[in-house]
Amino acid sequence: MILFPNAKINLGLNILAQRADGYHDIATVFYPIGWRDALEVVPSQESETGCRLHLSGMPVDAPVEDNLVVRAYHLLSEMHPLPGVEAYLHKVIPYGAGLGGGSSDATFMMLLLRDLFSIPVRNDELAASVVCLGADCPFFLYNRPMLAEGIGDRLSPVEVSLRGYSLVLIKPQVSVSTAEAYSSVTPSRPEKPLSEILSSPVEEWRDMLGNDFERSVFAQYPLLSRIKQQLYDLGAIYASLSGSGSALYGLFRLVPEEVEKFFPHCQVWTGECTY
């Protein structure tokens, strides 16, 4: 059985307050996009239990036993005993990019295991469990635009439409860890809530919709600021850092031809907005 875990971008990101537990309260909108990994799971032919993970594609900067796919297997096995499996993960979504690739892999692993072994577990039960692997993991169970609050785990549907726009994603050879990004931010509350800003025309977002990580991340990695400006120079209607970085995206009515040539030494992905 095979599924294709997809990435997400953030439409706005406000860091509202630091919590007593060390985390931060945020407000953001997760928006699913079509940049995808491939994940296949088959029952093991041997009697042993556990998950043996086979990796291909982009290298992953973590030991195999710490991969979120393996951790998702063990997490679900604590809820329901599982036989041994062979998992094959082909990585396409870059890590350290603010695109949620690892969280998506973990969530899709839970879905694969549930369907492969007919485990009677509901989506809300999976959401309550998988959040310990990543605050954005539950989003990938729903995979439609969602307002995320709390630490990113409190989800509610949001009305936002980007149909008719094309997306250009740029991932330079820079990775930004979440801990690194949070270490330099100053929480504050915006004048307008995200839901109000997102109800405005996309053409007005440039001056209203912001990602609070940009100030600190751009100061440390000026290249990212230059890429954002370059997206605007190429005709983007709106451009932003995604999550805590280091991927940036631009929304276009018309994507420039051979857009990849403007971003040498970067991964470039283009696709249509479907929501």
C-alpha cells in the first residue's frame, strides 16, 4: 500500500505569547500543497515485529531509528499491536524548510498502518496521538486550509480560496531549525486577526499578512530576504517565508517561464493552488 504525503505552507504566522511550558501560542493558517514524498508499507515476510525503514531520494539529517515514520509506527503500536513491516520512504520534500514534510510522513504512516491492518481507530484519536510527534501532524489528517492555534495543534476550518493562483516555492541550500527560529522572536499580538486579513483580496496581503519569523530569520540568513524580494520582482502578488523557514513561496497569476533559472542552486517547485 502506498500513499503520497504532501507538504504545506503557512499563510501568515503570528507568535502571540510564550507559554509556561516553554512552547509558544501561535496563529497561522496551514494550506496544503502538491509537493509530495512517497511512502509504501508492506507486511514483513519475517516473524519479527517492528518497522524497518528504507530511505531513498533526498538525504535525511537524522538516524533511521529517529525518523518520524518509525516513531509513528511505534506510537500506533502502543495503541494497537502491530505486526512487523517494511517501510519505503522516498524523500522529495526538503527538511528544515517550514513545509511540514516530516510531520506529513508521520501522519500518513499512521493512516497507512490503519488501513493496511484494518485498525479501528478514528481520525480524532489519531490526531490526539500523533501531535506528540509534531504540532502540525494533525493537520495532515484533514489536508484542507485550517486555522491553527495553540501550539499549532488546535485546528478549525477557515474560509480562504487561492484557486486561480499558481505557487512558486524556493528552497535554498539553507536549513533553519525550529528551535533556532524561536530563539530570537519576540511574541506580540497583531492589530488584525488572521481570519480578517485572509478575507481581504490577495492583492492586499503584502502590506497586512506577515510571518513573525521573518525578522529574526532574515537577519541571520539575508539570502532568504533577497529571495523574497526576487519573487516580488518576478511578479508575485504575495510572497512569504513558510513556517520557520527556510522555504519561501510566491503566489502568481502567471508564473515566469523557466522560473528555475532565476534561482540557481535552489530547489524550485511550482504548482496550482487547489483550495
